[in-house]
Amino acid sequence: MTEPRDLRRLPKAHLHLHFTGSMRHATLLELAERDGIALPDLLVSEWPPRLSAADEKGWFRFQRLYDIARSVLRTPDDVRRLVREAAEDDVADGSRWLEIQVDPSGYGARFGGITAFTDLVLDATREATALTGLPIAVVIAANRTRHPLDARTLARLAAQYADRGVVGFGLSNDERRGRTEEFAGAFAIAERAGLLLAPHGGELRGPDHIRTCLDYLGAQRLGHGVRAAEDPALLDRLAEAGVALEVCPVSNVALGVYSDLTSVPLPTLLEAGLTVALGADDPLLFGSRLAGQYATMRAAHDLSDGAMADLARMSLRASRAPAEVRAAAESDIDAWLAAPPTRVPG
């Protein structure tokens, strides 16, 4: 009898990780205690919290927990610690490249403005890379519940850092709110700067919203996108265009998009020829990090180690990692797959 290969040793890229959502639970508790911040039971004794975004009230509760967690970040050292620990956790899970997503407008008031905060985050990523060896890039994301002009401001900010650590521009928060097409101007600014265009879409809303992200925002990669599985014609379009999906299975189930992990339509997406990169989304709120996403999908869909290796390769190819980083990781994926699995005495 043999055991499946260790997924933590499988080299991979991590393309869907939110800034505050990457925080360790222990760090949240420690920082809150330091400053006398009262945390709700859902972030303490009932962690990870039971969440559902099946309606807007459910999303509001989720967003409230995220905002409370963000409030414990009070000093530049807190930000540096968050990034360093996120890098350490990713390295432990086999990550060779991390793209962390942040909306500077959510932190600017406390850290001297959006430009000063972006400088701080990029300094923190460089320090974390030096300490852990993990290359880290930043995706600046606008908040779709704010005015589209705010998104243009963030797109111009992202463009200024296009050659200094920022690789993409996104659009996050509850996709049922706002009018996605009104953010087209911001994405045009990001496109002119050569940034990856990676809005959230196709999780809380279905295939029609994915089409809106493609038609108006020029999406080159989609945050989530799993609801494309409901529309064969859309699957064909995404596959032909080479639009990658950042699929986060554990959060899909936690937020009520799917009832259980076996319902996450990963096999449908792969059979349609789509590029899929598994991501952890917000480990602080969902309790599962990068390797856990691979493990849950292997168990839920009885996927082979070869299929796991293919997913890891897709994550690297969908990333903005330099060619040499991708090549080294893909070579190590081959080595992981070539190594014999562990034999269990029986």
C-alpha cells in the first residue's frame, strides 16, 4: 500500500490571497490583546467562523469580520509581520511564487495615505522575500462598493508601481453590488500600464457576470470564476481566450456557493480545457491555507498525483512569475511526480 505524495512538497504558485485574510489566527489574537481590541466570538472561540454569503446580510457579516481583523494592524511592524508570516506559511505549503492582493484605500488613513501604504507593503514583500526566499508580487484591487472614480485613482497608483512589485489590478468585494461596467475606465488605465487584469467574478453571481468582466474589464484572469461551469459556451470562450480561474474551494463552500467540496466543479472546468489555479482566498476566515485547497480537491474528486501536478503547473503558467522562477518550479514538479510515493507497512 502507498500513500499519496505530500502536497506540501509540490511546487506551486499562489495567485488568490487577500492581504488581511492571510493573517495567522494567533497573530490576530495577539495584536488584538496588545491594543485592547475586543474581538467577536466568531474570531475567537468559534474560529473558523461559520459563514454564508447566500444573501447580502451574509456577506455583510463576512465583511464585518474582515474589517475587524484589519483594525488590529496598527503599526508598520504589524504590516511587515503579516507579510513575513504569510510568506512563511506559503513556503511551508510549497509555494514558489505569491501574488498577494490588497486595496490600499482600506489602510491609507492609518498609514499615511495610499501611496505611503503601498510603499510599506512593497518594502515588506522585499524583506519577506529576503528572509524566506519566496518571491512576492502585489495585485492592487479596487473595492466595487466604492465609487468607480476611486478605482481609477487606485489604477493610476498601480500603474506607477508597475515595474516595482505591482503586477496586476483587480476588483473585489460583493460582486452583487455596484455596476461592473462602470469600472471599465479603471481597468483601461491598468491595461495601458501592462498590468494583469484580474477582477473577481463568477462566484456569487453566475455566467452573465463573467461575460461582463470579459466584455467591459478585459479580464485576463478571474478571481473565482467557478460559476462558468454552468454554461458550456462560456467555458469554451474562456478556454479559447486562455483566461485562468483562481478557484478557492474551501471559501466557495464556506460562503454557501456550493453545499460541499464534492460540488465544487473543478473536474468540469478541467475537462473544458481551462487553466485553474487553486488559492486560499482568506485563510484567517476560512481556516485553510494553500496546500489545504489541493488536499480537499484531491479527496473530493479522487484526483491522482498527476492531476495535482498539472494543477500546480497551471498555477505557475497563470502567474506573473519570471520565466526562471516558473522553469525551476516546473522542473521540481517533475521531480516530485517522479519520486516514488511513500510505502505504508501493512
